[in-house]
Amino acid sequence: MKETASNSSGGDVRLTGISKKYGSFSAVHPLDLSIPAGSFFALLGASGCGKTTTLRMIAGLEEPTTGTVLLGGKDVTALPPYKRPVNTVFQNYALFPHLDIYENVAFGLRRRGVKSVKKQVGEMLELVQLGQMARRKPHQLSGGQQQRVAVARALINHPQVLLLDEPLGALDLKLRRQMQLELKRIQTEVGITFVHVTHDQEEAMTMADTVAVMNAGRVEQLGAPADLYENPGTTFVANFLGTSNLIEAEVAETDGDEVLLKAGESKLRLPAQRCSATVRTGGKILAGVRPEKVSLAHADDAGTIPEGRNRITGRIADSSFIGVSTQYVVHTSVCPEVAVYEQNVERDSRLVPGAEVVLHWNPAHTFGLDAAQSVLAGTVGTAGTEIVKESA
């Protein structure tokens, strides 16, 4: 059965029934995907999920087992990489060490026999803000600068689509965050389609207009970053994109736009439109809430919590001060460990390990998932992410 990630008939990149098998092993299961022209699209997933294999099939570096690849409405499935209107930027950049930056960027034009390259190379170096470094060699540049040279070298060929395979993976955290904004700026200025492969959730959510979350060779969920974060459709997406508290609860009743749940001695409310599970009285549901949506009150202050909020009681097991916020782990009877992130605005000195507390949050911030799924899917080092070997 095909995994349909988008029903859009238009798009700069269209994959139809695309799949890849290595012997009896399916690296990418049949999927349909449409990537709009001029968009910044991210394929996000853990190592071995099939994202790089999918990118390589778009580039022509891997031959699909089934399906077709269309670029700008043209079937390019049988075309070799050099005949496709795409360029790829890899993690190692692959710059020519013996050529200066100017000649690295000019390489593609000279190879095509273009005589006058000065104007185009100058424009590209200005686009990536490296005009003053044209005559330096790659080893004289920082990692971020080398990455921008690789992007300029790819863009000067005017590809219809730019493919980026973990391009920021070799950079340190601070530089990686700077380059996320830089890449988004470049994509906005040139207006071409960027397809970006990454395992970094923050990277995908910072840059991409649309994110396809991949797991074990399938597209688990596709949408705008904020939609995926606020309305995960599976426990894998809920856990892989940030952190989620997943509380097993029983459906007590449905009341119009709300689902009333019972979790131990606690009663929780859930907006019906935010529930992706089948709702039936007596059935099980996983009630999810993000840690930053939860507030923490000392048990002595329980009477001050506004009416109508979801609440559960527990005991603080651990706390970590990380500057902008404090991260708490709370043991409760309905969920072994509940994560709470509270901004350090007015810290309550009583909220220390061992303290009895009440966790409370707006019911509108609750989402519901099918309880048949593993609550650990998508977490680091657990089953739920099938780790497979992708092609190099």
C-alpha cells in the first residue's frame, strides 16, 4: 500500500509510487510526495529512516525499484544525474582544495564552456556574503564559510532544485544555528526549491516551510512545522519532534466538542478535534501535552489553581536549571515521569526534589493519540525507529 504524503497535483518535485529495495530489504516503501515550486522542504528522521535514499533518488544517484521522479512536470526517472536540473550540497562540501573560492564557484560554468564568468561568480559570492574572500583557498575558511561556498557553487548552475544532504552536520551548535538562518535567507532570495535532509528537529523546524517526518522508510506525517508540533498524529511524531508527556487514559464520555477522560483519580478534558484516535466510551486514549504547556504548583497552593484546568498530582523527582528555564521530572500515579519546563521568571524555592506538587494545564493544549501505539516510539534509543542502513 502506498504512503501518500501529499495529494497536490502541482509541484516542482513529484515522486509517484517511489520505493527502493536492496534485495529483500525495503529502504523506502512506496510513497507519493509533491514538493511545491519555490518551497523549502525538509525530509526529517533518524539515521537509517530512508530520507537520504529518497534524496538520492531525486538526484539520480540511486535508481528507484518502483515509481517515477518528475521535476517540473518532466519524467526524469531514467535520466543520469548530470542531465537532471538539480544540484546537491553534501555534508563534506567536496570543495577543490587546490582552487581558490572564486574558481571553486566558477567551476560549473567553466565546465559548460561559459567564457565570461566574472559577473555571475561575483553575484554568487555576494549572495553568500563571501565577496571579500574570493581568492582564499578552502582551508583558509571556517566550516560555515566553506558550506556557503558549496551552496554558491551549486546555485551558479541555476538548478531547478537544490538538494541538501545534512549540510550543517559538521558544524558546531552555535554556527549551525547561524547557518540555518543563512540558508533560509539564501533560499528566500533565489526563490528556488530547496529539499533538505536532516536528523535535527530544530534545524528542520527553523528553516522548512513543510516537513516530512520519516520513519522506517515511510512518511509518518507531513505538514507545516507548527502543525506537526502542535498536532502530532502518532506517538513517533509526538516524541521525535520535541518532548511529549503521554498519559494513558480511559474515555469517560464525549460532550460535544470535548472528550472527557479518566486517568487514575484524575479527570482530564481533551478537544475532540485534537484527537486522532477512535473515541468510544470505555476505550483507551493517550492524552498528550508538551512540557512547556504544563504549570507547576506546590501542593499548598492547589486551591489557587483556576477552575477548568486539567490537573494531576505528583512529587518532584528531579530538576535541572538550564538558564532560560528549569526542567522538572515529576513522578505521578498516572504517568511514571512527567516533564515540565518552566521559564525562570518567578522561581518558587519550594519546588525542589521531594516536593508534593500539582501539575495543571489548559485542556486546549491536550492532544489525543491511539493508545495501541508504543509510548516510547520516536524516543532516543528505543524501538519505534527502525534503524536501517542507508546508501552512502
